[in-house]
Amino acid sequence: MRLSQFEALSFDCYGTLIDWETGLTRALAPLAERGEVSPEDILQIYGPVEHETEEEHPGLRYSELLERVYERLASRLGVSALPDEAREFGASVGDWPAFPDTQEALRYLKQHFRLIILSNVDRRSFARSNERLGVEFDHIFTAEDIGSYKPSLRNFEYMLDRLRDTGIEKGRLLHVAQSLFHDHVPANLMGIASAWIDRRHDKPGSGATVLPDPRPHFDFRFTSMGELAAAHRAEQD
């Protein structure tokens, strides 16, 4: 399989293009300090809490959902959740930094593929993040549009239906994502080829994402977006 056989790339944004674990760690620092847990430990607690909240409230806008996640995290840590902190956490998504390699890689890939976002955030939050990404995406599909959160298959069905209307068939689409749980498991179930951006390749554990068992299949593995772009460039030589 070659990258150049695909016509379009769909991306998970947070964890793949945007460094959401750095963003989370910074935004959760007051809670971690009061709960006397390390930044890595609070990420490990965060993943399951976010997922269970998304399952219970699939139609809730992501910024509002994060407020509930913050409150649940505080409860798990046995500390108080100050109202202003929860609101600030919910509004923090647009402050999360892009990975250093993201902009250059996307600008290169934009010359060769149609670029699509399939994200669990809301439109307003993504618009702020998009300013950090440096390209105009051909399609943006968010949980707010769809009414559910990945790893629900509804999100991938929604994307495929709308891409088909624009002439992009499933066999010409490569889904690019860091989260095995949120993205590669459903991509496998939907029969979508996928590339794993293994951002945590040099870190222990699964960080802020749930680790699926068994691990899903992926067709490509890279440790950064820069590696993906370089691999495509090498195919052109």
C-alpha cells in the first residue's frame, strides 16, 4: 500500500495535529496540584472520565462537556471543582498548541490531497485551533455537527456519506490519527485504511486516551506528521 494511492486524508485533530496532552496538562494544572497527582497521572485518569461523559451526553457541545469532565475529575481526586476553573477548562481548547511539525506537513499534504477534519470538538473550539494549523480544510466534521462522539461509528458513517456526495469513495480515503481507541478501532470496523501517528512513541502508557484491547490494525505508522509527509515525498522520487 502506498500513500499516493489515496485522494483524501481525514484527520483526528487533537492528539494528532494539536498537542492536546500538553494543552490538557496546562489547563488541568490547578486540579492536579490540589489533588497531589502528577501531570502524567491526571492524563491517565482523564481518558476514561472523558469517554464515559461523552457516552452519557453525546449531544452536549464539547466545551460544555469539558466542564462536566473537570467536575468529575475533581470528584475522583477528592477535591473541590471551582466553577470558574471548570468554565475556563471548557474554553481552553483553542489555547492548546499545535505540534511543531503540523503546519509544514499540512501545507505539503494540501498540495496532493483533499484534507478533512473528523473531530470530537465543537465548531467554535475548532475554529480557534484551525488558526494554528495553517491550512484551509476541504471539509470539517465535528461532534457538534453529528450529535455523537468518536469512537461511535455514526461519526464515520456521517463523514463517508458526505464525502461520497463530493466524489470521494471510501477506498480513496486514508484516516490519520493518534488515538487507537477513538479512531483506528472504528476505522477498522468501517473498512477505512488508516495511518497511526504514534505521538507517544517515546512515552510509557497511553496518556489521555483509553488503550483498546485488542489493538486495532493500521496500514501505516509514523511518529509525527512530518514523517508522514516525508514518506509521501519519498514516493514521488
